[in-house]
Amino acid sequence: MSTKNTVIGVLAGLAAGVAIGVLLAPRSGKETRELLKKKGKKRREEISDLLDRGYERWKQARETVVERAHMTKADIKDFLHFMAAEGADLKDRITSDGKGQRREASASAKRTMDQTINN
């Protein structure tokens, strides 16, 4: 059975069910319409309330995301400044250590040369 035939069958069954329900309904058409109006109005109010609550939650979620995005930007900026300062400090320490090691190596080489000459 194709999808088209299935859809036609479902729609025909639905129409038959509605027709039988209307014919066998315990209420008059006027009473049924009033009942459907009341239920429709109640459902519309429930959906409106649900949409309002959903919108409020969406606004809260949006505010949270915006807040975190700004915090993240500030955090990243602070982190980059920290890393730049640490990098500069590390450079100074390496330079200082390198100079000290060069001096030690130079002094050691001079001592070795002096010992070699004196022996």
C-alpha cells in the first residue's frame, strides 16, 4: 500500500468517525458547539500561558548566555594579560639564568685554562 493510499484511508476513517460521532452524540448541535467553544477557549488560554512561560524561560536563558559570553570575553582578556606578564617574567628569568650560566661557563673555562697552563 502506498503512502498516498494510507493517508487517504486515514482521512476517510477520520471523517467517518466525526460523522458517526455527530449523529450519535447525546447532546444537540448547539450544546456541542457551546462545549467545543468552551474547550477551545480553555485550550487557547492554556497554550497562551504555556507560550508566555516558554518566552520567559527563553529570555532567562538568553540573558544567561549573554552574561556568560561577556564574562568569557573578560576572562579571556584577563587570561591573555596574565599570560603576557608571565611570558615577560619567564623571558627575564631565562635571560638572567642564561647570563649567569655564561658567566659560570666562562669562569670555569678560565680556571681550566689557568690550571692547564700552571701544570
